[in-house]
Amino acid sequence: MRPPSSGTARPARRRGTPTLLVPVTLDRASRLTLTDQLVASLRKAVHEGLLSAGTRLPSTRTLAHELSVSRTVTAEAYTRLVDEGYLESRHGSGTYVCRLNEAARQGAVIRPKPERLPVATVASTPRLAFRTGVTAPDSAPDGWGPALRKTARITPPNRYLDAQGEPALREAIAAYLARSRGLTVEPENVVVTSGATQSLDLIMRTLVSAGDAVACEEPGHPAVRALINCLGLAAVALPVDDDGARPQDLPRGRRAPRLAHVTPSHQFPLGVRMSVGRRLDLVAWARREGAFVLEDDYDSEYRFDGPPLPTLTGLDPERVIYLGTLSKTLTPAIRCGYLVAPREVALRITKLKELCDGPLSWPVQQTLLHLIESGGLERHVRRTRQRYADARASLRTALAPVENAVALTGIDGGLHVVLRARAGLSAEQIVERAGVNGVSVTSLAAFYAGTDRLEGLLLGYAGMSEDELVEAAEILARTIRDLDELGPSQETAPRDAY
């Protein structure tokens, strides 16, 4: 058992390595995790001016030594504060305090516009990892090669490409959405992008101004909050429960956000599906407030139990902007996404895209066109849906021995599940011990901006082979079993890796 940490960080022992010059008290008897307490202490120090802009913080290793905690605690705390806009990680230099404007210093949600998007780093990479946002290592689409060869036989056009996307590809995407999601879409409403992140960036820069509010799910994807902060916008938390995002909690009137970003098909990270009633309420809110809903149709292709619900866009195409991607369906190496917006909005986004980026390359667009028109994309989705359904079954079987200690949720669809820990079982301890045993998992805490959060883990299961997935899940199950047998009050030194 580690001794209780002191009220103040101990001095650094190596010359040239900064030490933390503010008091940090970590209470191991608190209901809050050590990471939560450290994040709150550092955030408070920034607000009170104890940590001024430009201050270089100790490395995660040094701070962990000073506070007598694991490096996992300090690394996760730094990552969350980078995502929130309080810190920035400079490659090869260290971690520094960002400059906050007066509203942010007083505790408002507005963040200053950093010089560049913060990039979080991790200290080490275990051999096995439950990662999200990746596809199976052997799941490349069979039709990609023939589509690419067909493109190679065509002479590229002697003209500049349409920044909105080549008309034939936009028409093919519109037809694909009609078949797969029941959407009636005109090619003029489609804008081809390099992925969901660029789509979101273009939409926000087109429709909102610095200081405006944008609602994002809580918990939600840290990259969405980081992008909102980097654009100088105010991130407003939209709480999520077992029925999805809660539109009844959105501000109204003059405080209403201009945009609300949601993942209704398979919420990231909780994996829940937004109920029909909530969908209707959210669209009604957007109409009443003159706002737009950004429907990130995350994981909609992979529904295993029960039919998919209709899209929000189908309820009101004038108030909902649809975000789709082919990157995760095919492979992250193929950067291609699209958005569907009202005609006037699509034109404004296209003008901005033409100025700052331009279209995807012609070979990529042409190959995607052939893949969609030949039916190769839909064959690929059907094949991988079965592959991922089998992987899901293997994961459930491997974790069955610890079903009394944890519960799998969000497993009806998508490529990730949530493992919720029962009362008294620490997700932070599971993350730390699993890492020592060679398996990387992520705590749900990483996806919350606030401190009121669920205790659990996020498991992305698509990116491993069948053998790797079973091995990783069995190691994780043994890790959970060992910690559960020890009880909530005991803290032990890590064992050797399995």
C-alpha cells in the first residue's frame, strides 16, 4: 500500500526538470478518483492565477513521483486538461499552461483560441489495446483493388475539381444514403470532406462566431470539445443518460447554443441509442431556437440487435446537418467523409472549403465512386458486420466469468462497448493493472469534462484479430477478478504481467 500523498508536491530531484509549485492534496479515501482530484486541483490553480500562462509543468513521470501516484494518474490528468484547453502539449518541449481569457478565468466555458490543436501523448503502448476508431486488421474491402485499377485506366480531367466533391460521387453518396439510411438526399446537399472532423470544423466555422455556444455530449468525444475550444467557442455540456442525449437540459432563449452535436445511433462513448421521444424533442428545440443539430451518425452501419432508428435528418432536413464517414467503414487510411446540409448551408461550406482546403484528390474520389456504384461498399459492410458480430460474441464469452463485478452496456450495435464497474470497483485501478499486464484500456473518465461521471471502461473491439481479442479480454477478466477479490479498500503493488 502506498502511503498517503502529502499536501504539497515534493521538489524535483533532477536539474532542469520543473517541479509543481502549487499545493496539491490527494485524498485516497475520497469518492473521487485520484485523477479527478488532480484535474480539479490543477484547473483551480489555473483559474486562481497560481499557474500562469506559459508555465511549464513537470513531466508525467516527475509529477507521479512527487505525488506518490502512478504515472497513469498524471498522464490521464494532463490529457484531460489538454482536451479542455487548460494545457497544451508541445512536441519535444513539454506541457505548458494555456492563456485563458477573462471569461474562462472566472470559470466560464469559453476557451481561448490556442495556436494549434493540442495533441495528447501517451507514455507507453501495451502489446494489446482495446482501441476505438479503427477497423479489423484484415478487413480491407475486397472491391478496393478492382475499383482502383478501373480508376487507373481513366485519364484525369483537365480542370480544377469541384470543392463540394465531384458531382458523380455526390450522386452516388445520395443514392447510398437512400438505400442504407432511408434518407431522401439531393446531390446538391452533399459536401465531400476528408472525414467527420473536417466536416465538423467546416460547419462550425461557417455557422457560428467566436464566443458563440456549441452543445456537445457529456460524456463525449474529447476531440469535439477540443475543436470547439480551438475555434474560440463555448462548449456547453449536453448530459447523456440511458436514453441518449437529454434535450430538456439544453439552454433556451438568449443562452441557447447555435449548434448541438450528438451521436444518436450509438452514442460515443456510452453506446446508448437516443430514444424516439428524445429525437423529436431535440428537433423541436432546434426549430424553436433557430439552431442546428449536427447528427454524427456514428456506428450506424453496425447494428446487431434490432433495427436502426430513423435518422434525425429525416425528421427535419432544414434543421439537422448529417455527418457521415467512410474512413471507419473501410479503413482510417482512406480519409473520406461527407455532410448533408440545407442547400444554402452547403453552398456556404463549399465556399469556405474552396478557400482553405479544396477537394479530395481525383483518384480517391473516382475509386470511391466505383466502389459504391459496383456495390462493393455494401458488400463490405455486410461482410464486416458479421465479422464484428462474431468478435462481440467472443468478447462477451471471455468476460462472462466477471459478470458479477462488471456489466457490458452499449453492446447492441457499434464497434465499442462500455464495461461498467459495480460499486467499490475502481476503473482507474483496472486501467493501471491491465496496463502492467499488457492490455491497454481507457477509463470513461477520459470522456467527461466534469467530475460527475460513471465508473467504467471503454472497450473498442474491432482493431484486433480474433486471437488477440480473446487474449486481451481474458487478461482483462483476470485483472478484474483479482481486484474484485481484494476489495475496494485495498491497494496493491502491480503483479507481473500475465
